[in-house]
Amino acid sequence: MQLLAKLLKALNSDDSPWQLAFGVMLGMIMGLTPFLGLHSIIILFIVLFLRVNLSTFLLAYALFSGLTLMLNPMMASIGESLLTSANLTSMWTSLYNSTFGQLTQFYHTLTLGSLLFSLILAPFILVISKILVVQYRVRFMQWVNKLKLVQFLKSSRIYQIYQTLGE
């Protein structure tokens, strides 16, 4: 519940729609792929060093982790078809024989398939989530802020205390 409140606060904040969209996209990649791996460390560094909204990242991670259970068979078959492709055998062999290749764990069908699937999906998720954030701010946020109840709550002392605690 607290994560949802942070998401709503982020949507209503002055954060750039791109910051929120990148949080959703990186959370999607992290949620769809197995947690342990070099790609996970790289994504975590990107999230921590760039101005990515952490609330949207964590919420997207939780959401897409739940979807992973349904998508795992499809993503594993993508990885299996890539690993068993005769044209790519020499590349996989040389990658597996290197230290870097073993760190990537691309010899696992699920890791390879899920990373490829999420990277293909990433630009679409990025653009769609940016559009949704902008549309939320243009349409829904203004409608909610016009409600008398919201105006009353924002003028109350409790809301002012909440605002100071959130900063």
C-alpha cells in the first residue's frame, strides 16, 4: 500500500514523465528476467546512478515479476531456439568459454530468452508508459484536484504535515 502511495505521489510530482517511464521500463526488464545475473547488476546501477524514479521501478518490478510465471514457458522456448540454432553454435561456444560469457549466464534458456524478450519489449513499454503518465497528468490529475474534497484535504493541517514528512 505504501508503494502505491509513493507511485501516486510520483505521478503527481514534478518528476519528468521520462523519469517515471524509465522506471517502468527498467522495472519491466528486471521483473521479466531472472534476478541473479550480470544484467541485473547493470540495471540496478542504471537505476541508482541515473535519475530514475525508484517507486515506479519497484512497482513495475513487482507487477512484471507476477507476469513472469505466465510468460516463462514462452521466454524459455525463445532462449532454447537461440541456443540450439546451428548458425549460432560457434558464438555460444566461444561466449561460454569466456569469463564474461559465464557471468552473463546466457547458456540458460530462460535467462537468454527473457532478456531478449524484455529488450524487444522495452522501447514500447517506455513510450507507452510516458504517454500514460502525461495523459494521467493532463486528464485525471486535474480532475481530481478540482474536487472539493481534495481541495479541503489539501488545505488541512494533516496534509501539510504529510507533505513535510514526505520530503
